[in-house]
Amino acid sequence: MPSTVIVGTQWGDEGKGKVTDFLAERADVVVRYQGGNNAGHTVVVGEEEFRLRLVPSGILYPEKLCLLGNGMVIDPEALVTEMEELEARGVSTANLRISDRAHLILPYHKRLDELEEMGRGKGKIGTTGRGIGPAYNDKSARIGIRTADLLDPAEFHEKLKANVELKNHYLKQVFGVEGFSAAAIEERVLALAEKFKDRITDTSVVLHDALRAGKNILFEGAQGTFLDLDHGTYPFVTSSHPTAGGACIGSGVGPTAITKVIGVVKAYTTRVGSGPFPTELRDSIGDRLRERGHEFGTVTGRPRRCGWLDAVMLRYAARVSGLTGIAITKLDVLDGLDTVKICTGYRIKGEVTEYFPASLKAVESAEPVYEELPGWSESIGAATRLEDLPANTRRYLDRIAELIGVPIILVSVGQRRNQTLVLEDLF
Ligand code: GDP
Ligand code: IMO
Ligand code: MG
């Protein structure tokens, strides 16, 4: 009964949705454990493209149980919209369950996200504007409102009233803007909750029962290692823990329940939002990766910054999440390049290091040390087995596995389910 965590190893958008959907075929339960609708996970099934935000990528299989874990922050507006959009496209959400301990994103969180970003000026994080940071702030300040509170309207009323008073004071004093009406928020949110309150439950118990029954569990990470609040490029990070440890805290299982950790590695690197990016390419190769890889944000439509693969980052990701295997995605985007480069170290103040520094100044000044490998001219999108890939493509893959010290278990060469090469069976 394997239970597998799927984590992003870079700055998000590695293709976690595609990998989760592919592996979900043989799983029983798929769990999101952190983040909220800052995530945008694209899954292509046949001719249809789904962009999932809150709902786990297992939802496209009607019989899989899909859980929104306690570590998530949930915007009721976004949840209802997503459920309705899925239902309208014929995807049942009957098997969706929502943790009673997940925190709510309310209208004032979104407003604060926007105003606080503006206040940061040049130091702006480039958040998705979905209220993620302010909602997690309230959680750690111990004033947050949880989904369980929606089941007790009197409790919800009291907590909301206290929060709105506090936020209105802050909005007025610090930003000089009008506040919110608690009554209006209460009415709207309780109306929305009617559409999902029957799904609110203790998902840790659901998960525990599934584990005891020998079911296969997939934990679907959102964001990525370098957006992790502790392990990422702080402060240019999100406010949750996308790394594998986050799966335990964010879903209510112990570390002993996890058997495998798969790191999703895009065959090059991208980043959306601000912050240092040592291998960023501000040239025609970067533009080519953006165009061929359709590197524009799923959530905000922003162009993603693109660069070469960075093995310094990947080794770090392997260490902090204890990766047991890696899934390489978007390898086809590199088709037709004369050479491909992998960063193997950073030169900082004349010294080469293989470790990702904590200091952002050091990361900003890092000059990547590259290894250059021959590219391939063939289109690899039709490959179904490793042997179908050109020798130079395989050489690139071998070198990645060698540099990270973790075996490759899966290779993706296109958006579709059948554009996936399985190197090692997971289940
Ligand atoms: P996630 O946030 O990690 O789930 O990734 P996103 O969905 O935001 O971005 C990945 C994008 O690449 C999506 O549009 C996927 O459909 C697409 N994609 C995933 N795997 C591949 C692949 O192997 N090749 C190509 N060309 N596209 C891929
Ligand atoms: P998926 O799950 C890429 C980035 C934002 C910003 C920073 C903080 O699709 O990989 P936030 O709104 O979370 O406070 O923004 O994190 N970010 C992502 N970048 N993929 C994501 O999710 C992201 N979710 C947040 O761009 O730099
Ligand atoms: Mg994404």
C-alpha cells in the first residue's frame, strides 16, 4: 500500500498536475495538503484541458476519493466556482471531501494581498493576489476562521465580526481605505457554504481509514520546493510548505505513513513572480523555451521567466524532501536545440559551491557553472519507451539522474496521458 508524495522541485509549474493525473489512475485517494487557488494544475484528457486550482488532479477519475487537507487555505468563492465548472463539464465532484480544519480565505485577505504587494514597491513578491499570505498570517496569528466554523453559524458570526473589526481598523489606519461589512461577508459565505458544507469532515480520519484498508494514496503538492516558506528563496516564497514534510502536517498523517516521494522536475527551469533565478536566460533561448513550452501562468497569465536546468536546486530539493524518484516533464520542449546546458555549481565571490545559499544576495550574485551536452534535432513527442528516445536525449536524462543522485521513474514528452514513459513502476 504505497503512499506517495508528489512535490515540485523548482519554482512551481513543473507539471505536477499531469504527473498526478497519470499516477492517479492506479491510486485510490488523492490529497492536496497545502496552498490554495494560487495553484494552477493543468491536466489534458483527450481533447479537453482542465485547469485545477483547489481540487486535486484525481478528480477526473470519477471513483477516486479527493481530499482538501487541513493545510490548505480555501476561498469559498473559488471552491464553488471550480466545483460548478467541473460539474458543468460533466466531471462529478461527489467524491470531494474538505478538511474541517482548513482555513478560509475571505474577501479582506484578497484586498490585503493586493494592498500589501503595492506597499512593497520594488520588493514586491509578485503574489498571485489570491489572499494566500494574509490567510496563512491569520492562521499563525491564531485568529483564522476554519471550515468547521461554517458548520456553526453562531461561532462563524462571532469570529467574523472580530476579524472584520480588526481588518477594517488596519485597512483604514495603514492604507487609508474603506473596510468591509461583516454582515455582507457573512451572508455571502454562508450561502456559498450551502454548496459544500456536506463535504466538510475530518479528512485525517478518512485518510487513516484508507491507509488501514491498504489503499494507494497520492499527496499532490502545489507550488514547489523553492517557494516553500522555510526552504525556498525567502521572502520570495509562498506562505505554506510544498516540500514533502508538508504532506504530513497538511493532511494529518505521520511520517511513517509515507513510502515514496516523487520530485517533479521540469527539463529546464521557470519562475513566475519576483526573486533570484541563477540560470535565467534573458535571450532568444529563454524566449524559445517560453514559446515552445507555453510558459504563461495558469492562474494569472503572466509570462514565466525561463532558464536552463539547475542541478544545484535539484540536489537541494532531493535532500529537503527525501526524494525517492524523479519525474522529468516537458522534455519535448528542448527538441531542436544544438546544445543543452545543466548548471552544476554556483561561482560566488570566485569560489564554486554545490550548495544553494540562504542569502538572497549570494544567490543573486551566483554565476552558474554549466556543463554543456549535445542536443537532439528529433521530435520526441511520440516516444512511448525510453529506447525510442534519441541517444543524446537519454544522455541528458542519465546525467540529470547522476547529478541529483535519484533515479528517474517517469518521463513526460507532451501534455497528454499517453505521452508518458514509465521507467519504474510505482505501484
Ligand atoms: P503544475 O502547476 O506543476 O501542475 O504545472 P502547470 O499545469 O502550471 O504547468 C505545466 C504545463 O505544461 C501545463 O500546461 C501542462 O499541460 C504542460 N505539460 C505537462 N507535461 C508536459 C510535457 O511533457 N510536455 C509539454 N509540452 N507540456 C507539458
Ligand atoms: P503551482 O501549484 C508557480 C508564486 C507566485 C509568487 C509567490 C507567492 O501551479 O505550481 P502567493 O500568491 O502564493 O502568495 O505567491 O509564489 N506561486 C507560484 N508560482 N506555480 C504556483 O503554483 C505558484 N503559487 C504561487 O507567483 O511568486
Ligand atoms: Mg501551475
